[in-house]
Amino acid sequence: MRSRLIRLVAALATGVALVTLGASAGSITGTIKWEGPAPVMKPFDLSADPHCAAMHKDKPILNEALVLGKNKTIANIIVTVTKGLPEGKTYPVPKDPVILTQKGCQYSPHVFVVRVGQPLKILNPDGIMHNVDGMPRVNRPFNRAMPAPVKEMEVTFTKPEGGFPIKCDVHPWMRAYCAVVDNPFFDVTGKDGVFKIDGLAPGTYEISAWQERLGAQTATVTVTDSKPGEHDFTFSRPHH
């Protein structure tokens, strides 16, 4: 009887510990919007490559430098935690690669994040010549031809780095942006402009919201046991 009671108490204690641990995992959330008149993003001229033009005769490729949703929310913004994480702590790196495709003479996704040491697999399903020109400033740049028979290539990065372009030298309208991070606390907005970063312990953090043309904004956000951190960002046309 005594041993059963001990096991019951231990199980209850473990359950309490798990509940406490779950309660301590907070999040940061917010919405990112555009302020001012919405610019009209024009389609690209694909006539330089008849193969690409044929793929998009009914649906042209629009410039993705600024993608807005309803109520002028902004897609393709990378939000990362830049300060406040435990110093020296490391996090398991996903073994599955991040996938970047070149289908239809267009990079997809247009903006993405990869972890330090995580594979980035680049696919070429088009059956035509592409050239993948990655232009990081901190990590090693890469520039590789992908003729029709080459269906995939893979790269990895060794250091954290903010957003940098990847372009195709054969098709100048093809451009994507990649950021490299050393922790799992990041998100990329969709057309609803919403970001959410989960799994954070209570504390005060600095977050950064980065856009390919508009640069970065930062904010300080506090996460508690009972309430997520919240912050909305607003971007607008630069004033010169």
C-alpha cells in the first residue's frame, strides 16, 4: 500500500512539473501592416525566355518586392528574436532541409529562414537552365549553374546572417531572400501579416521585423506566464 501511495505522489508531482513547464512556454505575436497608398506591383516581362513566357501566358509573374493582403497587411517579413535568449544555449538543428524551388521560372518561397547547419535544398523542376547565385555577406557565397539535367543542389550555412538575396543570373526577375538563424524562434508572415513565435520562457526580448526593400525595425516585448508578448509593426514608403 505504501509503495502504491509513493508511486501516486510521484506521478502527481511529475504531472504538476509538466503543467508548470508548459505554462512557462510563452509566445510573441503581432500583425504587420503597410501605411499609406498601396503601390501597384507590375508583372515582369518574361519575353527574353520563351519557355518562361509560355508557362505564364495566362498568369504573369508579379513583382514580389511588396506583397499586401487585405487591410494592407504585409507578407514575406521575417520576424526573429534578436536579444533575450539564454546566452550560450544551443537548440537541436532540424535534419529535414528547407526547400527552395524554381518552378515556373520563379523562386518559391520568395522569403524563407534556414537554421545554421540545416540543409537548404534547391530544386529545378523546370527542365531548363537556371543559375543559383546566393549572395550572403557573412556566410560563403555560392554561384552554381543548374542545367536541365540537374534537378537539385544543396547548401548549408555556418553562421547566423540577416536576409540576403538569391538570384538567377539567367532570368533576372527571379529573386528570393534567405535569413540564417541559430535558434528556432522566428516566423515569416503570410498575406495576413500575422507572426507568432512560440516556446519562449517568460522574459523581455528584442524582436526584429525585416523586409527586403524596407529594412528592419526592432521592438522590445515582454512575455509572462499569463500573457503573450504582443507588438504590431507598421512599414511605409521611405521618405527621401
